[in-house]
Amino acid sequence: MSALVSRATRASYVAGLLALVLAAVLVSAPWWTGIATERLIGEFMIYLALATLWNLLAGYAGLVSVGQQAYVGFGAYVLISLASLAGWSPLWAVPVAGLGAAAIAAPVARLVFRLQGAYFAIGTWVIAEVFRLVCAQIAVLGGGSGTSLTPAAMKLVAASRPAREAAIYWLALALGLGAVAVAYALLRSRIGLALTAIRDSEIASDSLGIRIDRVKFAVYVLVAGITGMVGALVELQKVRMSPDAAFSVNDWTAFVIFIVVIGGIGTIEGPILGALIYFALREYLAELGSLYLMILGALAILVMLTAPQGLWGFVQRRFGLSLFPTGYRVRGL
Amino acid sequence: MTWINAIVQGVLVGGLYALFAAGLSLIFGVMRLVNVGHGDLIVAASYLAWSIVHATGLHPLLSLIIVAPVAAVFGYTLQLGILNHTLGKGILPPLLVTFGLSVIIQNGLLQIFTADTRKLDAGALETGSFALLPGVDIGYLPLLMFATAVVVIGALQFLFYSTGLGREFRAVSDDREVAELMGVDERRVYAAAMALSLAVVAVAGVFLAIRSNFDPFMGPGRLIFGFEAVIIGGLGNLWGTLAGGVILGVAQGVGAEIDPGWQVLAGHIAFLLVLAVRPRGLFPRIS
């Protein structure tokens, strides 16, 4: 009996096609929609990127970080320093923020990797606090109360307001969709195979010769780099920035964790679904303020206790559906 | 003399940090659970004490007669009802569930008590002091906090190594399955450990509320101080945790003396230095 081994499924072909169409529609958005919609989609892209990146860390590499706001804030501060102090175009500062975040993540990783499991989580939080407190000491950037991007710096993005909004929107789109594409490509590569093995069992993958520490280090640095670029984008979107907002654990980590947990940790589709749910809930419940956060927290606890694979995990088990196939399927002919 | 004063005050504040840390250290030792909501539970205890003091006019320290048992019962039910279901399935479930709990407590406190800062007034205890050296005054409150930390940690140490419950704690910590075979009901032992942890949280919360202003978002900061004290002292060593709290307090005191903006940062840097040089802490007991 012969068998056919394939990665793709009919669902994944359809999903791939739909994703291309959707991407084309999103790219053209500035021509057919207004600034408000652009901003909403831009913000969605930020959370899509952060959730996808955190999922790579926690869902695959076993690195449960609650300190990713360190790199968001770092990226924001790199951008504002280069743009407002050195007179760079903010758009050029974005890749530099990414490289800088990756460069600083390497020594940080060497330090926090000494902590195991849950202590690693709080260790990353301490690092984020150190970044925040150091940035609050920088007097030229407003110290503890922060500062704004100068109008001159904003003009360097584009002269007219609609063109500027469109440029920032496309950057958000590139980072949001780019993060998903990077995660997908990574998980289909050799490192992805190692990551999936680490996700399923660290002890077993160790005994198979996977260099767990190296893989984890590489993923941590890569994720920090892209997170730094997202942070630079956040600065461009918000214009005004204070250390407390740039390094906010709620905005850049708590929400992100809830998105991934509710959507489904350890899958590519989970964070996408989670981000959609988060934004839908927010549209209806945001007026509730702190009550909304309590609902989100309770929902995440409920999912973790009753369906730890999240909503997408449920869909996957129930229907065998996989839109971004990273494994292989064997079918008899 | 200002430097000696900074160090002495730092040592005394270290007692409070050890109180933040003791409950955290206890449950990690027994069930390898890191409670991310620990700091928020401390702040919740502060609010409970504040409410009781305002309703009854009790002295803040006496409010512990109510706060400690309430916290312990809450801890017991929390462990039986929720946290026990997260154990044994890897590191994610307990971490994420207690993280969710942290967000719920913070925003719940915000809903009930608003974002206004509050403080408990302990009268003469707060203002009284005696001169240890010229220029070095010891306040009664910091001294009481430090003495309480020593007593609490001594009591926990006694409980761990000299009582039947302590034997059960150590048994489930060493080998959960064998302990179960010996007839230990691990779920109840874990619940007892969490109850004990929250009783210590209550003590920490009342002192926090007397010492300084507090608001609903102070929890994560207290969690981090407690965590740093645990790691500096070495995992699983309760007296080490006290030493860790003292080192953290001194680092912060000296940092504040250099520049007020450096107070918390200096503590974090001391923690990172210990992590870089002695990753298992200064006095580790368990691997």
C-alpha cells in the first residue's frame, strides 16, 4: 500500500488564497477608508504581532515571559531618541529599534535564562522594570513624565497628514502580517521542528540531541528584535510617550497573554483568533473599564482550566482543521 | 553617618520585604507554584484591614485578628477550588491562572475602592523612635516590622521541621506520589500551605498599609520585591529569604541616598548582580 505525505490540506490552500486576497484588501485600505479605520486596523496589527511573538516564546519555546514590555518600551525610546534628538526620519529608526532590541536581548537572555520556569517569568518582569526605571532617568527625554515626537520629526514620515497616517498604517500591516509570516516560516523550518519538539516535551527533545538552550536563545533574541520594531511603531502611532505607558505590563503583556490563551496557545491560528475576539469584546465591553479587564482575566482562567488548548485547539480537535499547516499528514492512497 | 543610617534603615525595611517573600517562598517550596497574584493579595489584605479599621475603629495591628483568618480561609478555598486543578500540567497553567487572578484583584480593588491612595494610621507607633547612635534613629514601627519578620520566619521554620503538618509539607515537596501512597492527601496539604501563605500575606498587608500610602496597583511591585528577596537568599531557605530581604532593603536604602530616583533601581541591580554571580542565590538549599 502506498501513501501520500503532504503538508498542505484543502483547507490550507483555501486559507492561503483567502489570506492573499485579505492582504491585498488591507494594503489598499488607505484608498477606500478613513483615518479612524486605519488606526483601528493598525492597533489590531500591533496586538496580532505581539500575540504571535509571545506565542512563539511561551507556546513553543517554553519561555513564559511577562516582560516583553521591556522591548516594546525600548523600541519606542530608540525611535523617539533617533527622531527627536538626532533628527532621523522615524521610519528609518524602526529597523534600528529592532536591531537594538535584539542586541540588548542577547545579554539579557544570558542572565534571565538562569531562572527556571515561573521564576524566569518574574525575572523578565524585573528586567522590564529596570528598563523603565532607567528610561525614567533620561532627562532629555522628559524623565518620568516622558515626551512627544516633535512635529518636525512627524513631518519626516510624510508631509501631509493622510500620507503620514497611510505610511504608519502600512508599517503596522507589514509588522502584523510579517510577524505571522515569520512565525509560519520559522515553524516549518528545522528550528521549527525543534521548537515543536520542545513544546511537546523538553526532556524527550533533549534526549534526541536538540540543543534546547541554543534554540531558546535564538527564538528569544528574534522575538525581542521584532517586538522592538513593534514598540517603535507604537511610538509612531501614539506620538506621546511616558515610561509608564511604554513599559506597561497591562498593555503589552497582560492583554497579549489573554489573547493567546483564549485563542489557543501553541498554534499559529490561535493568536489570530484571540486577537479578533479581543477586539470584538473591546468594541462592546470597553466602556466597562476595569470590569472589562476582570472579565478578560476570568475568561482566560476559565479557558486555562477547562480547555487549555484554547478556542483554536478545540476547533482543531473537533474538525481536524489546520489553516497554517506546520506538520505533515499521511494519507493512504 | 548618613550612610550608616541608610544601611540601618535598609536592614529594617528588609524585614518587610522578607514578609512579602515568606509566603511566596513557602508555597514554592511545597508545590513549586509561583503565585503571580501574591503581591495583589498583599494589597487586598491592606484594603481589608483598612475597611475593618474604618468600620470598627480597631487599632490597625489588632485588625489582624480578623484579616489573617479571612485571608487564610480564602487561600484554602482558592487552592482547593482553582489552583489545585492547575498543578502537574507544566508551568503554564499555574502561571497564567495566577496572572489572571492578579489582574482580577487589581481591577476589583479599583472598582470597589477607586484609585485614591489610602493609609492606615497607627498613631504613636509610627512616629516614635529612639537614638541608636547620634544621627541614627530607630523607629518603633520599622523595628516592630523587622521583629515580626524574624518571628514569622522562625515560626514557619519550626512548623516545617518540628510538626506533623511540616512533615507532610516536606513529604509532598520531596515526592508527591510517594507521599500520597503513605496516605497524605496532597490536595489538602497544598490547601493548608496556601492558607498559611495567605496568613503571612495578611501580616505583610497590614504593615504595608501602616508604613506607606497604598493603591490598587501596588501589588506587582511588592511581588517583585518578594521574589527578589527569595532569589537573592536562595530557593527553599527561609532564613536565606530574610537575608535576601535585608540585602534588598540595604541596596535600596543606599541607592536612595545617592539619588532618590535610584532607590528601586538599585535593588533590582543588586538582584541582577546576585543572579549573574551566584545564580542559585547566596544560601541555596534546594536544587
